Amino acid sequence: MFSSISYSIGSWFRKPRAKILMCGLDASGKTSIIYNLVHGKMLISSITIGVNVDSVSFGNFTLDIWDIGKSQIYQHYYESTRGLVFVVDSVDPDRFNEAKESLKELLQVSQLQNTIILVLANKQDLANAANIDELSKILGLSSINERKWLIKGTSANTGEGILGGFEWLSQQIQKEPDNPE
């Protein structure tokens, strides 16, 4: 009996959580963005091998962010995903179409049909970065009508835009009726 009471009391104080899948082409800055979000500083990283999972709290709500390396198959991580963060390298126009196709494939996955989408246009601190309006058109974001989405300019180096993007995502998830308790 004591264990069931302590479990009940513990569940009252536990923060609600949401699983976030972070995707994008290699070298777009996914891991660096998470590092900046969690630690508040820049990380010079190499290609992610495997999966990194970090948690970030916003008030009494926690996002569990799954950063999936290029060598991993995303579909193993789709279950219970509430938000999709797609990172685009804003200074690599040669790969914009590849990024568009990758995002399009993710948006067609049935297990992700109810996710909220946050597109991070990373590397906005560099002079030759495409702006978010250009990237929004290239990625075809205006055709996403069936769910909430936002494109946000970010810099993994300076931290600009990162916190605001994830705060928006956290707020949108909390507004959803199927918010986990």
C-alpha cells in the first residue's frame, strides 16, 4: 500500500513531457542547436552517430528532444512523437531541394500526422544565409494546412532564435487536447 501511495504522490509532482524528433540533413546544426539550448553555449561537433536525447523544461512542461544521426533510420523513433523539429542549413543552397524532399517525406509519415512542426533556418548569423521567407517558399511550408507550423531563423553559434522556437513548440504542444499528463 505504501508504494502505491508514494507512486501517486510522485505522479502529482511529475512534469508533463512530450517527445520531440529533431531531423534535418547532416551538417545542418541539429546537435549544436540542442547543445546551445541545453548548455547555453556553442558546440563544435562532428556528425552525430546514433541518437542523442536531451530534456529541456519550460515552466512545468518538459520536452524530450531526440537528435537522430544521419546513419539512423527515423522510423524507429516515430512512436509517441508530439513535435517535429526540422533543421535547415540556410547557407547551403545546393541542398535546399534535398532538405525539401526530406521534410516532405517526414510530413507524409502516418505516425507523424498530428505533430506540430518547427522548422529552424539555422546559420542565420552568416552573411550568405537565405532568409526565412525564401526558405519557407523553397520548402513549400505554405502547403502545410492540416497542422501548426513555424519557421524560425536561428544560429547555433550565437543562440539567436533557438529558445524562442522551442518555447513556441512547447506552448503549442501544451494547447493540444491530447497533452500527456
